[in-house]
Amino acid sequence: MSAWVTVTPLARDDIKASRDFYESRRPGLGMAFVDEVLGMFDRVAANPLAYGEFESGVRAAATRVFGHVVYYRGDSRKVEI
């Protein structure tokens, strides 16, 4: 069973800004970025404790292609990004 994922407004704004940046560089690249970030959300939800602690209570999961880091806190039931 996967954890419930909540995306904060700050994280949502960050994702939108990065999407717009990549999309301005090449059509379709922004959506590729969003797909990668959503995939990372799925991996975090499936196993929240798999990624290392960045600081007390905050974990960090790096995306594979774009090099962005998803910071989150939570446990096996609930994750806040």
C-alpha cells in the first residue's frame, strides 16, 4: 500500500516554474520534466523511507534525468512534498 502524497503550494509553484523553463527551451521538454517528477512522487509514495535524510525529518529523492531533488517528510501512511 502506498503512502498518501500531498504537494504543498510552494512545491507546486516550483514544479510549474521548472516546467515552464524547460518548455521554453524545447517544446515537450516541460511535460517530460513533469512526467519524471510525478514518477518520483510514485516511487516516494511506494517506499517513503527508501531515500536518505537530508536533515532531521526531511528526506531527499533526486530525479534521474533532470537532476532536480524532491524534498519531503512523512512515513508509510502520509508524505508531504
